[in-house]
Amino acid sequence: MRFNLLTLAFTLALAALASASTLTPPVLPLIVRNPYLSTWLGNARNAPWEDWPMFWTGAHVGFSLLASVPGTGKVYPLLGRPHDSLPRNSHIYSVAFPEYLGATFDASTTNLSYLIRDGKKDDGGFVRLTLSFLSPITPSSTLRQSIPAAYLTVFAEGCLDVDVYVDTNGEWVSGNRGNEIKWELFEPKSRSFGPNSKVAGTAIKTWKVARVNEELLTEWADRAEWGTFHFSGPAGGVYHQAGTSAILRRRFAEKGSLNNQIDKKFRHIMEEEPVFAFSKSFKLGKDTKETKDKSCKNVNADSVTFTFALVQDPVVQFASARGLTLMKPFWASFFPSADELVAYHYDDFKVANALARNYSDTLAKDAFESGSETYQDIAALSARQVLGATQFSGTPDNPILFLKEISSNGNFQTVDVIFPAFPFFLYTNPQWLAYLLEPLLEHQLSGQYPNDYSMHDLGAHFPNATGHPDGRDEYMPVEECGNMLIMGLALANALKYDTSPALVDQDTRGMMTSPKAAEKWLARSYKLWKQWTGYLVRESLIPHNQLCTDDFAGWLANATNLALKGIIGIRAMSEIADIIGETEDAKYYRNISETYIEKWEEYGISRDKTHAKLAYTWYGSWTTIYNLYADSLLCFHVPEEQGAVGGGLVSEGEGGQKPIGDTPDTEKGKGVFIPDRIYQMQSDWYHAVLQRYGLPLDSRHLYTKSDWEFFAAAVTSTKTRTEILNVIASWVNETSTDRPLTDLYDTEGNGGYPGFYFMARPVVGGHFAFLALERACGGKAMESLKFLDEMSPPAKVNVELALSRDKPSEGFNFGDAEL
């Protein structure tokens, strides 16, 4: 067999992935790097040639692959519908379909595999083709993660010669098919491997495609209307051609290759649809031709790699402390031009693939141990989707990560979208969470936001972070203040106790993991932490009529789950104050939070103590209190050591923490913030109300949010957690939704959209809730929940009876509550 080292390594990688995927989601990521370079395989349970690949919105993307076997007169579609361009009455070729072997995926890679036979049965000739799409997740290299580019490697193995064709069109640079585009083929004469390198790089050629008249920082149907698309392949052994799609595809079907010609008539995207194509011939049948042995005993292998990049500069505009600023991409600090970036990225495949493999393998191991094979797949499926909503900017000294609220409304840097996503960042690279929070902190510290609570977002629509100087952003004051305080402390804990994966980021100098780094990061924004906590002290115990993150459900007063978030936010502030040495503030906020949590239990829990109510005065209702997760994540449920008095947040051995002030007289003398009984009660309740495809959000509807399901399940018994995970896995396999993974769906029926069409949102980072919790508190967060498994099976709850008996007690009053 003829293998080079790269081919051998790739073969081993494919073998590792062969049995990796146990779920069959409706859509799979192909090339997903940021909100604008986002190409997916729709209808992924069917053959890839049954429809075109799609942008995250569901709109088609011009991207197709064909294969042909010389001498057979047969051409095979592999991806998209290029065969629609091929007349059925040709005397030279006929369209046939390969045997589709299915898809496998991990956190960074999606593989589509096919088998083509020569028509003979048993031991006849064959070729196996694998399209391997790599959008590498590299926590140890922010530079590589920031590069807006991905890889496609076509791997061929067998004893039949095979030709492969791939093309793209102008839909990669505009959402409006009526826009005029221009293109060129760029072939650098010589270059080095990378910055300051003397190593010669691979000779490549690149199609550059852009709008004739770009519109900076604008969108059409959520696609960017500025930037240049770079589609690259090796200069040697690969033919190219640009021209009308039907002409190029027919030529390939007839000849098996392209002719290196370029149609230079610039025109509209779908006007005689111009495509930009490469073709590659794999000579795998050499041994059988020489020996005349057609039994295919000698199998050969080869591969070719293509890259796809969407280069934009600037990437966004941001109302920073120095005013409205056009923000350059992060990679621009390392490369003087897009051409050098693209060349570096092409030659970096081996390293990027290895780093991505390291992350994928670690995630697979951790997720399997945390849940099951299905959880392993859910986490892997979610990873690229989270980062697909982000855009890296800033400099090595001050990296910034921008985020688009994809599909729900397009807001820029939405706090309550970052919050459900933040378990992914805590697990993957906590420093990236700091880069996400940085622009929110900078903008508000500069005085550009007038309200005394945290802003909802940095701008009404990405990519324009122009702020809200009138203070009229979406009204979620308790929600966003609680979110920021919880994330702030979670990040500080991660930095202080180095709970990140064992990976060192060599590309940034802005932050290190250490107690001093945590203290410094918190101290810089102490004014804001204290300001937001002051608002929560006034408003969180009995929240007035307002929205929470689940705004699609409407406004609600006295919301139990929202109040819990605000109270935990106050408790988080006491720890923040202690970390930076503000001991009086620490004691003050600690005392308030402890008083509030007792009142919260009185107001928010049903009279029979079986469940949390949706709102204090909504009797006969129930809610998922997913905000309970923060109590465990922030180590408030880790029992204090006997005799620990005072001293604040003190590292004990392997990262344990002592509470501030005197030991409170709480349940079992454990010194925990929220009593065990609340955890046990909700774990039993979730078991009782679980539906076919998930845990409903609350008693108003049967729909749910998958991010909150994982938050809630993370702090339940092993049995309840497993039950929730299993029904979510069934939903992934059976849902009728047809876009990149939604987080909002019906738990009954066909598991479809509940009238709201959320898709591709980064909030699926919440699916990492189990993994983030297991790293928290030096590993003690999960240990402190073992009491939940002492009662098995879960206590039986008569839901209907519990709800019908829940009525206000005589003389009940909670002060100024809105009735």
C-alpha cells in the first residue's frame, strides 16, 4: 500500500472517528468559524447530495463536490446538487450515486464517507472517499482559533482511479444574489511558512472572491456584505477553472478535470452562476493495471486539502472607552496581509489538526465519564456552534472576543446569551470568557451607559456595538446584574485555582492564571460589581414585573427563578469583595444574601415543599430553577471545614474555599448557602414532570430550553440526570427541526419548534454544564452533591395533587410584592 506519513496519520484519525458518533442530528457543521463563515450540512440524516449545504439561517450556499471514475462514464455527486446541472441525455457520462456510508463527528471535525464500486460483486474494484471538514478548536492557541478559515481534506482509498471536483460560488460573500461579484486566481511565486520563518511553504493557488461594491459592517439576511472569500488548494497536481456552473460541471463529467481557464466577465451571483472550482485526480489503480489483477488486493491511498477563509478587516465597530472604534481582527497582529494569513493557515494543517484532536479527545473522555456516549456526542456537536457565533479581535496584550446573538435578534454581546454559553468557556479556556466580558466592562466603566444596572447588550445588531446611550436596551435588570456577578466570580475562581484544561495559550499576554490575576481582574471593575449588587439588594428579593432571559415567555412579576439568580449574585459579590480585600463589603453582602435566601424559600417554594413555584403568587404553578446551578458552580454548596471562622475566600489544600464571617446556623451545620433540601426537592420534581423529549421550562408550556435543561440536570441525582440526558439524546435523534441545533423546542409531539425559531445559537455552551461543574471548587462541587444519590429511586411525587393543593396560607404577606 502506498502511504505517506500524513496519509497514515489521517487514516488513524478516521479510524478513531469511525465509531465516535452515536447520535443522528438533523444538521451537522461543515465549515463553522464565525457568524459569517458558517456552512452546514442540512438534512444530515439523508444523503449529502439530496440538498445544498446551507448557511445557519437555512439559506442555500453554493458549495458542491463531484467524483468520477475514469473509463466508466459515471459521475457521482458527493455534496450539494451539482448533478442538477448535468443533462440526463449525455452519451458520454451518466449520473450515478455512491453508497453513502454516513457521517461521524467530533468537536472539530465532520467526516462524510462514501463507497464507489466498479460494478463487480465480492472482491471487485472500489474506492472509498471521505470528505473531512475541520474547523479546529484550539484552546491552547487563541491565534489559531481567531483565524477565520477551515479545512476540507478529501481522502481517497482503494484500487480505482478517481477524479474529484469541488466548487464554490458568490453566496459566500453576500446574502443578496443580485449583487455583483469579482474574482481572481492568486498564485504567489514563493513564500515562507509563516512569520519570521525561513522554511519554504507549500505552493498554493487561491480563488479570491468579493463584492464589486462592498458595504462595510452591513448584513443582508444575516450574511456579511463586506470581506473577501479565499478558496485555496495546492498549486501542483490540481486543476482550476472559473466560469458558469453548468459548463464547469459538464466539463468535469466529460473529461474528469478542469482546464485552468478563468472567465473574467464579472457579474451577479446567479447571473450565469459563476463558480470557482478545483479538480484533483487520484491514481489509485496503478498496481492493478500493472499486474492485471482486478481483485483489488493492493489498496492505495492519497489525499488533497483545500481551505476556506472569509477575511474581513475591520470585523466590527465598538464603542470603546476611546470612542467608536473600527476593530481589527486578532490575527492582524501576527500577519501583515490576508495572503500571508491564508498561506500560513494552509501549511498549519498538521499542527491545527493535532491541537484540535487533543481538545476533541479530552472532551470525549471527560464527557463520557461525566455522562455517557450520547453526552459525548452532544458536547461535541455543540462546540463549533458556540464558537461559530464569535469573532476574535484586539491585540495579544488585550484580546477581545465579540459575540453575535444568532437567530433570536442579532444583538451584539448579549449578556444573557453569554451566560448560558459560559460553561463551555469555563471548561474549554476560561481566558476566552474574560475576553467576552471585557468589552461589556470597558464600555460601562467609560460611562457610556446611563442606567445603574447592567446593560443587556452592546448594540441592537451585530457587527455594530454602538451601545445604548439612551439606556433603552431590552429591560432585564435583575437578570443581567445577576449574570455578570455570577460569571465574574466564576471566572475569578477559574483564574485563581487554575481550573482550566492543562493547556497553555502562547498567543496572548493579557492574562495569566493565578490568585493575583483574579484579584487584579476583579479590582479593575469593582465599581461596576458594587453598583450592580446595589441594584440587586434593592430589587432582587421581590422582582417587579420585568423580563428574564426567557423573554419569549413574556413579562413576569415575583419570578422565583429570577429572584434566585439575583440573590446568588449578591452572594457572589461578597466573595468578589473578599478576594480583593474589601472585608466590610464582603460581610455586608454575605449577611444580606443569607437573609434573602431564607425569605426566598418562604416565598418561592410550594406549601407542601415539593417544588418551586413559577412566581411567588402563582399558586398551582411550577418552574425549573436552573439558576440553582450557580450555587454549586460558585462553591457555595461546598461544606465548610469544621472550625473555619472568618478569613474569607481562602485556598484550602486542593482548592477548597472557606466562607466569610461566622459559621451560619444552616442545615446540618454544613455552612452551605442553599440547603440540601432544595436540591433534593427539585431533583425529585424534575423526575416527576419529565416529558418525552425533555424537561419543560415551567408549567405554562411544554416547550423547553436545552441549555437550562443541562444547568438543571447538573445539580440533580445521578438517576434524574441520566433520565434527562437520555430524553434529550432521543430528541436529537428524532426532532423535526431542520436548522443547526436549536435550544428551544417542544418536549412532546415531534420535538419541533414551538412557534419560535431559534437556531445555531451559542447558548448551547450550556450543554457543558456538567463538565464545568466537575472542574469547579477543586473538584469538590460535584462531591458536595453526592447526598442526592442517597435516596434511590427518587421520591414519588403526585404532580397533579401537589399543584391543586398549593394555595396561599392565611395572612401571607411578603411586603411590597406586586400581586
